Amino acid sequence: MVSLRFPFSFSQSSTSTLPSPNSPPFRASTLAVTVAATAAVATIAATAAASASTKDTGATPNPKHPFLQEALNFFFANRSLPLWGSLSLANSADPVVHSRTGVSFPSILADSRKLLGIGLRRKSVLGLKNIDVYAFGVYADNNEVKKMLGEKYKKLSSSEIKESKEFTDDLIENDISMTVRLQIMYSKLSIRSVRNAFEESVGSRLQKFGGPDNKELLQRFTSQFKDEYKIPRGSVIELARERGYVLRTTIDGKEVGSIQSKLLCKSILDLYIGEDPFDKQAKEDVKHNVASLLQE
């Protein structure tokens, strides 16, 4: 049996040989797809206009195009469900779906913490198979972000903010209310695996930032993940930094522990938005969206 331990390695996208954009088959197929797509969009747009018109006048929709009508119904019925690939921060309170996993994240936690980025944690098994262990969302209180970081960064452009190494350091170091929400995807994940994982990953950060004499602090944190807790697929673990550098841990809405420690809070956040994060794209999304907040 393979032991499921963090840190998980990221899967590498396989490299496929693609035809040259200048090759005749490529140009021909691209032209055909473009023409077909244009025609389809035009037809759907026309049908949408006709549908809107019949709705306004009370006329019965034309039954000669049931396929287009069904497509339109599906599109408009699902238009409010955004997919997160690499998105800018939205003001909508609707849940956001992670495009790579289909996992849905609330846009807002605790009334004021808004979603800034979504990432994926993966485990490579023997270099042959990658397991999606959990998806995670990073949240922060917008007002506190502006209050703590606004004076230093408000005069900088978004690109200058995103290129600043101090920017994420300041986000991690300052006493800003933040939450990392883990949503379990791997159905065979045990609480013991989670405990062992944090012993390794959080332990390395505690040593990095505070030296080797932090075993007691690490044990206090990992002991919160008791064997009695079950974490089937869909379970939620939240690691929340409250004001005063208090790390509050909940499992499926139940608080399992609370520890006051700036070092521990920093070590947890560093896993997700620090120098060597679990998901680099998630970190970039967080930087982009916080920079956008500071420009408002």
C-alpha cells in the first residue's frame, strides 16, 4: 500500500506534437472550424433575438429549431455559474467552480472574506499516476487588505505590485483575516494521512522561519487532526487566521482547535501563497486579485 503523504508533486502536462500553423491541413481545418463556429454563433444569436421577441409579444416560439432552442435554454439557464481558470475577482456572491476539478467554492466566507484564488493539490504515485487530493481556495478580508497594505501599494500599478516579492510577504506577515479552505477530492484520504502530511509540510516551514525548536508547536497543531474524524470525499477543512494571529481549524464546520501563533499562521499561509507554493497559478491569481483590490 502506498503511503499518502504531502508534499504532493505536480503533474506535468504531456507534450504533444501539433501540426504547424502554416501547414495546409492546419490552415484548412482552422478555416473550416472558424467558418462553422461563426455561422453557429450567428444562428444562435439570431435565434436568441427571435426568442426574446416572441417572449415580449407573447407569441409561441418557432418549433422548427428544437435543437437551437434547447441549446439556448441550457446556455441561459447556466449563465450564472462561472468557471475559475485564471479569473479576476468578481463582485458576484455566486459560488465559483474550479474549472480543472468541478469543485465549487463559495465566493464569500464569514460575511467579509472574499475568494482570491483556487488551486489543486496533487499526489504523484510512483511517478505513474497523479491523484487529485484536494482543491483549495484562498480568502481574505477585503477591508483589512486595503487597511493594512493600501498605503504602501496604492500608488503602484497592478503590474508593479504583482512583480514585487515583498507583496506576498506583506500579505502573509500582516494581521489580516484570511482562510484557506480545503475541499477533499480523494475518497481514500484518511485523517492520519492529513496529520502526517502537515507534520512534514508545516514542520518544514516552522523550521524555515523559526528554527528547529518548534516541535511542541507543531505537535499542538497536528494533534487537532484526531483519528475519530472522518474526511470522505467532499469534506471541508478550513485553516483560518483570525485577528491577533490566531489559527482556527475546522473540519466540516466543527472547530477542532485554536492556536495563537504568528509563526504557525505564517507557516500555513506560506504553503499556499509563499515562495514555493503548492499551486503556482493559484498564487498568481491571489496576487492579481489583491492588486486589483488595492487599485479600487
